[in-house]
Amino acid sequence: MSSDRRRSTRHHGIRTRIAGGFLLIAVVVSLFAGLAINAQLERIVRDGTVQALRSDGAQYVFALQARPDDPLQGPGLGTRIAVIAPDGSIPVFSLPTTLAAQLPALAATREVTTVDAGSATYILLSQPVTVGGDTWYVIAGRDEAEETTVLVQMRLLLVGSFALLVLGVAAGGWILTTVSLRPVTRLRVSAQSLSERSTDEVLPVGRADDEIAQLAITLNDLIERLRASADRERQLVSDASHELRTPLAILRTQLELARLEDSSREQLLADIEGAERSATRLSALVTSLLELSRIEAATPEERTSAARLEADVLEAVERARFRVASDDALAGIEVEYVSAIAESAPGDGAAVYAVRADDVGRVVDNLAGNALQAFTERGGAPRRVSVMLDDDGGQLTLRVSDNAGGLDPAFEPRALERFSRSDATRSSGHGSGLGLAIVAAIARNAGGAIVLHNRPGHGLEVVVTLPAASALSVDPG
């Protein structure tokens, strides 16, 4: 319950943060837009005030221009006007009396002026009128409070509009985020269901080809790989248990026989030697298992040049030759090596491969060892093991062939499986059945492939191909 609550809190936290982001953006945008609109409103209202002032003074301007000899009439109710004659007299005056002394200076201004009249502030506009060569001045005025009242009303309307806009954006962001996170919620519920029970199901993928669908596809790929890895681990444990049971039982029997008091010294030595062989086989089996597990779990990060790989292949060939020379049962077997690797130093554009050099040496050890073992089981003449290495700049090809009779056709489909051994190998007690499985794992881990060319009655050729990789970190050797 607490886990669900924490997950729900994190879910709503994402929604809240996104909606809050929408809100913050809307507030900032509204603030700057409001400042810009307010400046425009002030200009528009002021322009309206100026037009009203011109309208207030228009009748006097017209009267002076059209009927200069007629007396001027007084202004209407609420109209603030002052008319200054050329001789300085003021025939019309309805402005506040506190402004009378400032009229000559105000007339000369000839622009919109804001003047403090004591209890109020007035906006004044002076309009010069030329009559018979003399200049009259018509000064119209309005209380600034009227302009302020209009601005306040418009600002309140503006603030209210932006407030509704901001709330609408925040609500829209909340709703949009909720709808957008709904597929994520379904993914979470499905993932929780998958984690609580064993099933082959995967996460649902939406019909829309969007980021969430791509996330579901990626997670499904991860789930499939994890399941495959778990299956391999279970299979490995099962196979290892099966393969270890027999040598352990033999070892236990041999030790029990050696413990019997009536055993002769010769029999005791034979039992001890048998136990030693069983222990050696167990050690080799465990070592191979660990090596196979390491290879399957490794990430191909290392990059090795073809020249370095050739050096390790040659070392493996020398080890096979030494084994032939030190074992009478292998006498007369020829181990030949042919290389077609072009000489080029790392960094000169030479191809590199996503495999460790000693892993390629292990490939040759296993394949050559299988070929030599096949000669002890089936013979053949002349007896030859051939190792060929070729690099065409885009692919490394390793061929190991022999003329030891090839594989049993019935065994060939299972040859690359773990712990798979032919009847002849199983009856002889040699090998763990992991040699070809390790070779196949090394090839797959490097992005390559392994192919068996079996010729029953003649021999077997194993071809391992490794594609070139980009030069990330070349191991020059």
C-alpha cells in the first residue's frame, strides 16, 4: 500500500510540475504582454483625450477664423476652455482660477501639458489661431481623473482577462498532462502485473507511433532479453547439474573403494588415479562453464586489430603442435597454419574487431582440440589439421578443418549446444561438450557467426566469421 502511495505521489508530482510549468509560462507571458498592452492603452487613452481637447476647442477655433468680429460665447457645462486675445486679455475662461496666472506660459507651449491645479491635475492643449495677422490661443483642458478612471477600468478588464487566460492555460496543462500520462499509467500497471506473476506477456504498445509507444517497445525488448537471459541461466544450471552428477558419482565411488580396508596397494593407487582424473574433468568442466558464462554476459567493448588476433591464433596453433609432439596417440598429425592477414599498423585505417585476442585464441584451442580428439577416436590418413585466417578489411574469417571423418549426421544439428557430445566422445570420457558452445558464444558476442561444413567419412570444417567494428579503443598488442 505504501509503495502504491509513493508511486501515485510521484505520478501526480509529474503532472503538478508540468501544469505548474504551464502556469509559470502563462504568468510570465501575461506579465510581459500586459505591460506592452498597458503601454498601448495609455497611448490610446491619451490620444483620445487629445482628440477630445481638440473637439472642445474646435468651436472657438472655427468662430475666430469664420467670424472674428463676433463676440465669443461661453463654453458649455463642464467644458474647460480659455481663450487668450493678442492683447493678453482673456474673453473666455472656464479653467480653474489657479491656472489663470500660468496661461501665457501655457499658451506658448503649443503641446499637451499636464498641470497641477491644486486639488486636481489637468491635461491642457494649446491651439494657436491666426486672425488678421494676430495670434489668438485657445486652451482646452480636462481633469486627468477622467483619463485615470478609463485606464483603471481597462486595466481591471485586462487583468481579469489575463487571469482567466492563465487559469485556462493551467487547467489545460493539467488536463493535457493527465491525458498524456494515461498510457504511462497503463504501462506501470502492466509492468507491476508482469512483475507479480510469471507470464510470457509483454507491455501494451499503443496504436499511436509516439514516444510512449517507442518506450513500450524498448521496454519489451529489454523484457525479452531479460527473459532469455533467465532462461539461459536456468538451462545452464540444469545442464550443469546433469553433467556434474555423473563425474561426482564416479568420484565418490572411487573414493569409497579406496577407503575399503581389503583393497591392495595397487588397487588403491588405481582408485586414486581414477579419482584424480575425475577431479581433473570436474575442474575442466567448471572452468569451461565459468568461461561460457563470462562470454555470454560480456559486452563487446574491446577493439582488437587483425594483427593482434593473428598473433594469438599463431600461439594457439603452436600449442596444438606442442600437444601433438608430446602425445604418442597424436603422432604423425600435421597442424598447418595459413594466414592472409595484410600487414598494417593500428591507426593506419586497419580494421578492428569487437573481440578479445585471447578469446580468438580460445576458439582455435577448442576447434583444434576437437580435431585432434577426433583423430584419436576415428583415425584417418594422412592426418592433418588446417588453420586458415583471412581478413578482407570488412570481415575476419577463421577456418579450422580436419580429415578425421567428420561428425555423425545425427549429432550435427546439436553440435553447437551446451554439453552436447557425440556417442564416440561420450563413450571415451573425453570432453565436456562445451567446446563448440564456447566458440559459438564468442562469435555471437562479437557480432559474427559460426558455420559447420560437415563431410561424413571425410572431415569437418568450422568457419567462424567476425565483422569489422568501428575503431573505438584499439588494443595494439
